[in-house]
Amino acid sequence: MHIEQSKRDFVGNDDDVISTQLGNNFHRLDIAISEELQSAIRTLIHNKYVLDKVIRSNRTIHLCGELDGDDGYGPLQAPDFFLRVFPFVPKFCGISDSFPTLVPTNQTMGCSWRWRAEHLSEDMRRRYFELFTNPPPNSLRTHTGYLWIRQLGLLLPSEGKNRVDFLREQNVDWYPAWVTECTYPAPSRLTLYSVKVFGQSECWAVLDRRWVQRVPHAKWSKPILRAYGVSIVELWPHNFPSVRDVVAGFDRPDTHPEFMSQPMVDLDRIAADYAANNAVVTCSLIDLHGVLRLRSASLIWYWLGALTLSLLVVAYLLQPWNWSVVWTILAGAVMGAFLLPFLLFDRPVFRTTRTMTKQYWGHD
């Protein structure tokens, strides 16, 4: 195990490049990011490398939690890991033609699920070292495919992922790969909020003050996004829809044509729904939520039953004894109580919000 020793490869000097013949054929990838962001990216890469190595060496797949790739190999591969950890990943990644270049090992996320250096003999190590650092001209495009998130200075291999940690452990700082440039939203478009949901803390990302995504693994992504320049706010804005309404909105999430299909909520839709549902409407008694809706035939039987019962009570009470007048009045009141709902059933005399009506709750 050389986990601690290999950490120097993530923060080491870029001048400590092993001498190979690659300089004659490829140029180094031009990664122009701040030192703070570069440091945060290298820390992310190192932590993912340590996680992969510990999981693989000790077969403790349960430590991955939701970052398990569900393929029995360990943590998610780089593109899926990025999609799971970062909010608002663009759907259409490639913004230019792919090209060969030298990529920095300490900013490339590996995933050594098939083999590691300790599985190889000395002869195989030398052969792989030569193959990966001086590949045949026609093999690079076939055996490597890296996504370059330019704004973050991060490389995500889909093909050629096993070689990343191998070359890192061989102290190779730059090596050739076939790269496709991708984009990521500008930091000015994003804001991270800390919110309380049913007593639990969650991190939400808001894009363009309109679109909301949960960030379930914020400890992985927040340092990078902070260094990238994304604002991090502790309080949910009072002029946004309430946290409760947004949580309910995740039950029927929205989609955005620009981004991957991670669940998101459109705050404009939530606000429009809230305004519509809380508008004052005029309705009848039978339209109120919670009031039993009777069919027309049932209403006739209801009225006839109420009338018959009232007449029987009145007839009985009109016998010649004291207080007969009082009982007659009470009987009339009872009959009126039975008849009043019938008279008001279909008359729009009540004013209330739409949320109090059967229409809002989906009842006929």
C-alpha cells in the first residue's frame, strides 16, 4: 500500500515529468484555472483514488454508499461519479472535435476496477508503461476517451480509465489521451443553499435563480464549486417558493433541454401553481373538498326522507299537551336544517381558495 506516498503525485511539481518521447508528438493540455481551483480538483482526485484503492484492496463495497457503481467493481466510474456528485451537468458535452494531447495525471479521475499495478509482474509493468506513455499512432483514439470539463480543469475517462492510477503510481505526471472538450455552467449562474428538510440539512443548487437540483454529495463537490466561484448561501431566499413547496415539486420534477435528466424543479412553475391554487374562487357547497357529493337521484331521496321525517315529528308533536307550540317550532327548525343544504348544494354562494375545492384534489 502506497497511498500516503502517492499523495505527492497530486500536489507535486509539474516539472517533475518522467522523460519520455511524447514531447515530439503531443502538446500538453492547456488548463487555465486558478491555483485554488486546481488544488481543490487535485484533492478531489486524490480522495477518489484513495476510495477506489481501499474499496478494491479490502473488498468493502458498502463503504461506497450511493456512489457504488452497481457493477460489483466499486465506486462509480468517472463520468457517472461526476454526474452523481455535481449539479447541472450539461446534456450535450462535446463542444469541439476531439483531439490527442498530454493530460495531467493529478487532474484525471481514474477507476481501476479491472487491475492495479500490484497485480502485474515487473515485465508486464514495463510493457504497460511503454504502451501507455508511447502508444502506437493508431491506438490512442481507440483505447482512450476522456471528457475534459474545461472550466473546472477536470478530466473524466470513459475509456482508458485503468491506466490512470497505474501511471500515477509510476510517478508519471503527463501522458497521452484522446480528449473531448466539455463545458460547465458559469459560476455566476449557480448558487448553493443550505436548507432544512424535515429537520435534515440538505444542499440545493439553483441555476439562473429558477432551476433547483439537490446536491446529495455536497462534501465532494462543494469545495470545487466554492473555488470555482459559486456563491454559497446559508438561508433560503424569502422571495423564492417555500422549501415545502419545492420538496413537493420534486415528486413531479421538471426537465431542462440543456442538462442531464437529474431531478430538478422549476421555481417559476412552483410560483405559478401556488398563485393559481390560492386564487379566490366562488363555488357551491357540494364543490367544497370533504363534502359528500351525492348524485341527483340521491338528492331526491335525501329531500323526501328529510321532508317525511319532519312531517312525522310535527304531527306527533301537535298533540294537545303543554309546550306543543314550542315543539312545533323545533320541528320546523329540524326540517329547515335538513332542507337548507339541499337548497345550497348547487348554488355558488361560497368564496374560498382553490385548494379548498374538489377540483384541486382531483375529485369530480
